[in-house]
Amino acid sequence: MLLLLSNFKISINDNLYIKDPSSSDLGKKILTNAIDMIDEIGFENFTFRKLGQKIDSPEASIYRYFESKNQLLVYITSWYWGWMEYRLVLETANIPSAEMRFEKSIALITSTKYDKLIIEGLKVGKLHKILISESSKSFLTKDVDKSNKEGAFLNYKQFIARLAETIKEINPNYKYPHMLLSTIIEGAHLQEFFAEHLPRLTNKQKSSDYITKFYTQLGLLSIKNSK
């Protein structure tokens, strides 16, 4: 049975779309089918023309919502990090220990158990896989500075900033909280990708939480041993 959360909406910077896709049935159809297609054929092979054919709508209708496929990718990755921040707040709210909150946060970042989760009509399992294989393409571009000024990565940065506060509770003198967190997040994504496609670049183990354990240990050692 699919888990559905109703009356729930992630805040997205309005510079990340021309028309809010959550405001219409067509917009929602564009998002859900785009996620399906990118997961299936990859971002390089994904086009608005192919998406239009799949949803039986003119390609021009998609451009009324997004100016490019890169903007659409930024939108769905931004949605993911907005959802992750919501989860972070919800699942660590009643944990008094900063160290335990950090451990819980790393478990959230490295979790892969999303197969049956649907939020706002979006299949989070497929979106998570897109984050693993495609999200770096949203910022490794020549236009990254322009996109950044327009708030393209605000949700990602807010997620890291919130978790950085927890690191400062553990060790107020730690100098590299944002650097550590972006390293953990991007590294965890790479390790998950390597485990599936390039296993000799990682140390895949029978335990499903080995990536979680590695980055929890790495993070806490760095935070606690820093002067």
C-alpha cells in the first residue's frame, strides 16, 4: 500500500518555474511523468518533446511551466531538499542530544527506503534515484552563478544550514560544518551510485546501512577531534 501524505506542500522559490506546476492538473502531470522519464532514460536523453508525447500534450505547453529541462531538474531537486528539511525538523524535534540528532540526520540523508512513498503525487523513490545520478547536473553548469543568485539552490542550502547548527552544538569551535555536510551528502550519493554501478570504487557490505555508518563515524570523528 502506498503511503500518502495529504495537506502537505513544499515551498519552492518562484524563480524556479514560469508557472507553478502544482497549480494545475497539467503541471502536476508534467512533474510526475518527467520524474518517471528521467529515472527511466536519464537526464541526457530526456527532452520536452518526448515528455509531451508521453503526456499527450504539445511541447509548447511544457515550456509554459519551465524554460528548460535544466530548470525542471533544479525544481525537482529543490523540492527534494525542501522535503528533506521538513523530515529533518519533524524527526529530530524531540531529540535533546545534539549528537543523537546528528546521527539521525545522517541516517535520513543516506536512507534509501522510499519505494512506497508518494508526496504531493511525486514518487519519492524515483526522485531519490534521480538525486543520486543526476542532481550534480543542476549546478555543474556554466550558468550556476546566475541560477544561484535566482535562488535555485536555496532549499539545499537551508537544509545544510539547519544541520550545521546541530554540528555547532556538538562542537562550537568546529570550523567546517557546511564543508563537512556537503561532503557527506554528495559523497553518500556517490557511494550509493558506486555500489550499484562501480562497486570497486566502494566497500559494499551485506548490511544495508553501511554508508550511514561510514559517514556517521567520519562526521563525528571530524567534529569531535577538531580544535
